[in-house]
Amino acid sequence: MRSAVENVMTTDAAIVTAARLMDRHGVKRLPVVDPDGRLAGIVSRRDLINVFLRRDQDIEQEVRGALHGRAGIADLPMWGGA
């Protein structure tokens, strides 16, 4: 059985957009297309879930790395004991 690909997301779409599309249409994977409509990849439910399963320390390290050198922001203490 064949079915048309009706639900795709673009490379600049938000994670929540992908999650809502998957939920609304009962699918576990979505094709991702570039601005020219060419296939750029496939995003799965696991890909989306993994975003939220990161340890706080990993997120803190990424944020500090991104802010490093910006007016001393990376040297400020984190809230909540992180």
C-alpha cells in the first residue's frame, strides 16, 4: 500500500512543530525538507524526546560554552543549584 507524503517539516521548523505534526497525524517519523523541497533527513519521535532527556549539567555546559566571553556572562552563578 502506498500513501502520499502529506506531512513534512522544513529545516528551520521548531521541535514543537514536529511533535504536534506527529501527534496530530499519528506518525512516528517525519521527512525534513530544505528550502528547495529536497529531502534533508528524517526526524523521529526518539529524536524529539532525546532533546528533553539531557542532564542539567550537560545543558549548563552548553549554555556556558555559547556565552563564553560575552561580557563575563558565563561566570555568573546558575539559579536553582545547577
